[in-house]
Amino acid sequence: MGDEEERQPPGVYTLVTEAGEQKTSIGFTGKATANYANGDIYEGMFENGVRQGQGVYTYLKGDVFTGTFDNNLKTGLGRIVYKKGGYYHGHFKAGKREGEGTLQYANGDIFSGYWKDGKKHGAGTYVFNKTKYEYKGDWQDGQITTGTWTLTDGTQYEGGFQSQKPCGDATWKTRQGTIVEGSYVQQVVPLDSAPPAKPGETPAVATRCFWTTAALVAAEA
């Protein structure tokens, strides 16, 4: 469920105005509907033949964007409803998610926070629909780097992350108040469940996290 490819319309195409008149796109300013050759449909404002201002863009695959455009690109506050389920409501810049916004995935997971160049970037919270686990912290280039990981029973991890997994110095705290301090080291190890690699193939591997306890602080009586 990434950003939809921004499709630039052909140089000249036909528009249908609110009055039902057909107009060429060249130099047109006003509200009209464009049925593009690729099957996409845009209904909204144009300025000098380009999408500019409020409009609704329906992609051939069924996703629908409602919001503002600047020089044909999604810009400012808008909302995409995905045919396969889920939505994004938030800000865009030059056609990509940028600024504050909320994305609900088709599986029910939700991320609410900040985006840059179409990826999670800055403060944000990710809630898993199935497990109700929660990641909350700082994100860079689409992945969490530091923050907290809260489990369903209230147990909480606080520390660093790498490739969406715990990494580096960290603290575990139970709901009862017990605190365990330590460190995670990530190692790439062979995947035992995978069949043996054939000659010339790269063996299947997985990233495992190994925990070392540095200190245990008992809960207060």
C-alpha cells in the first residue's frame, strides 16, 4: 500500500465540463471531468489544463483520492480510500505522503504520525490490529529507530530498533514494575527450516536478536 504513482496526463486530452460541453485540455481553467486513456478518472478543478485545486481522482484499480492538487500532483490535505481496504488521511507534498497523517492498512494495522517523501519519518505510533502490540517512537526512512514496544499484557520494551527488531541498550519493564536492563545484539544466522542451498545459491538466513542482562531491579513491595 505505497503511494500511488503520479500519472502525468498526455499533452492534449478532452475534458467534459459541468454543462456537458467537451473542451480541449490546452489552456482550460475551471471544473471538469477527465477520462484518461489508462482508465483513471479525475473530476475537479483545472488551471491552464493541469489539475489544480480541489478534486477527486479515481484510479483504474479502484483506489480513490479526494483532496487538493498542485500542478497535477497531490498536495496539502487529502484522503485516499483503498479498494482492498484501509485508507490514508493526511498531508501530501509533490504527490507523496509528507507531514502528519494516518494510514490504516488492509489488515487493520494503523500508523499515525509523520511522513517524509512517502515514508514514515519522525514521531509516530504503529498499532498492530491482531496482537494490539504498539510501537511508539521516532522513525526514519520508514522504520522505527528508537522508542517503546508495548505488549498486550502491559510489558514494555524501551530502547533502539534496527530493521524493525530490538537492538542495542534497552530496558524491559513489566506491569508489576520489575525492570530488566540489558542489551540486544542482532546476528544473521542460517535459517534452519530452509532447504539446503543449491550450488551457486545464497543460503537462507534470518536476523536473530540475542539478549544480555546487565541489571535486574525488583518491583517495589
